[in-house]
Amino acid sequence: MQTVTVQIRIFPSHPALLREHGEAYILAVNQLTLQAERAGSFPKLTSKDIEAKLPSAVRNQVIRDARSIHKKTNKQGKRPILRRRAYYVNNQNYSIDGNIVAFPIMMDGKVQRLRVASRMTERENNILASGKLGLLKAVEKSGKWYIQISVEIQTGKTNGDATMGIDLGLKVPAVVVTSSGKTKFVGNGRQNKYIRRKYKARRRRMGKLKKLSAIRKQENKEHRYMKDQNHKISRKIVNMAIEEQVLVIKIERLTNIRQTTRTSRKNAKNLHNWSFYQLQMFIAYKAALAGIRVVEVNPAYTSQTCPLCGKRNKAIDRTYRCSCGFHAHRDRVGAINIKRQPIGRKSKQSFDVPLADGNSLSA
């Protein structure tokens, strides 16, 4: 089974009411986790013990989320304080009928079902229809409202036994190598940098004219473009994995990637703007649906180690050469070595994969 999160645009007729509910929800969770921290344990509670002006079913969800956060706090040692307002409803208390989403709210002191129009694509409808629906989250982003629904989907199975390694970068977004030696360079880094420069120049001009709303629109367009590129890159990679009967995809652990990725000053801003994490998540959920396992491995020295003799050398420009005679594109060397990296105990071997941006409490 694989859990993905679908984000759907909604058009509420009472946005101020949803904001109030979101603020009440987050405030109630923070209050409960603070009480549990002071008491040293999470108390036994019912919906009647929660003073927030929320439907009883939602107050029960508050308790579940607060208890989950308290458990994580005991392990990590620091209590997180939620700041971004959001409204959560469990799968037993909302319904989807065509493009109408209905969930409970408090209105005039009574619990009522709020019916909200939504805009769903065919792809989103197919995902919702193919699995078990989980938690719903209503959230506002830049003045627009969305619901995020977690969906548990039965994954496919693969009969292959091959391995694939993926090296992420800027000039070439992804270089892929399989056990058979097949290599694929996926994405166009030059085009991506051109698009980002173009949007940056537009925002600079609009900034001088103080057109703030136009600047936000340009930022949204740029984000949509990069998200679309990540979707296309991940789809090509997973399609190749299916064709090559890949059982395991190894991808580099993203910790400190901005410090370790090969770059120059002119590429620095592109590096910090590129969503490596989003690309990895898209690869992970598409692979999972095809029954392909995705794991993170340690990327240390993968771009410097010779795949033939094991010596370490630094690449010159785009070419890697070793004294043993081996030479190849430096990103291909990285992908080969990532493919060969062992799966350690600390390797991340499963993903709760979002199709949408934003975090959830317990989805």
C-alpha cells in the first residue's frame, strides 16, 4: 500500500468562517500538547473536554493529532508549535459528490455541513476513486483555498530484479543508470535556468513599478512550470524503470545537497530555487504505484569514485577521467556509484508521498 496526498482547489462561500475554524483547530492542538508537556503524559480526553468552537467529530480529530504530536515530542525532545492555520476532518465526516465536497462546521452555534464547489482534474478523480480516502485538510494559500486528501492506494508488483541509480543536478536534472548499463539523461537544465532568469527579470521590472499582485502571479507561474517539469522528469524515469524491470531505485539522500552539489556562484540561486525534494517525491510515488521500491543512499564521493578501480578523482568540466583508463560524463559516474551504494540501516526505504505541497499532522 502507498499513501499519496491529492490537492484540490475549492471555492468556499464562507472563507472567513473557514479561517476561524482553522485558527481554532491549531490553537486547540497547541494547547493540548502544551498541557501534555507540562503534565508529562497525554491525558484521557473526550470531545466534551475540548472548549474550541468546533464540531464534536473535529474535536476528536484535535485530540488524535495532539496525541500524535506529543508522542513525536517524547522521541525528538522538542514540542513543535503549529502556526499555519488548517482545518482537519477525518474520512468518516466528509463526502465527495462529483465536484462538491461537504464537511461539518459550526455555524450559528450549530453543526452544519458546508457544501463547497471544487475543481478536480480527471487525474485527481482517478486517484480518489482508486484507493481508500483518509484525512482531509482545508488550507488557504495566497488567498486561494484547497483541500488536501490522503489516499491509500494498492501498489502494483514488478517481476524484475534490476537496480537503478539516479544522480540529481542542475545542468542535467537527473541522470539514470540501470544494472544493464543503460543510461538516460532526463530534463533540460539550460532551459530551466533560462525560464527562471526570465521570470526573475520580469519580477524585477514589476518590483520597480511596485506591482505586488503581478509579482505574486509571476511567482505562481514559475512554480507551476517547475512542478510540471518535475512531473515530466519523474514520469520518464519511472517509465524507464518499468521497461527495464527495475525492482529498486536508489536515489541520493538530500541532506546537505545544497552544500555538496557541484555548482558555481552563477548557479547558486538556481540551486536554492530548484525543488530536489519535490522531484524525489514525484519519483517515489510514481514508482510505488508501479510496485518499485525507492530508497535513499549515502551520496558521499559518488561523483569522485572511479566505478572501475575505486580511485577518487575530481572531474574536469563535464568529463570524469581516471588513471586506469575509465572516462565518462561526471553525472553518469555519480549515478553508477549511487546504484552500487549499499542500503544501510539509516537508509530511508518508504515514503509518505505528497502530490500536493504542505504538511499534514497525521495523514
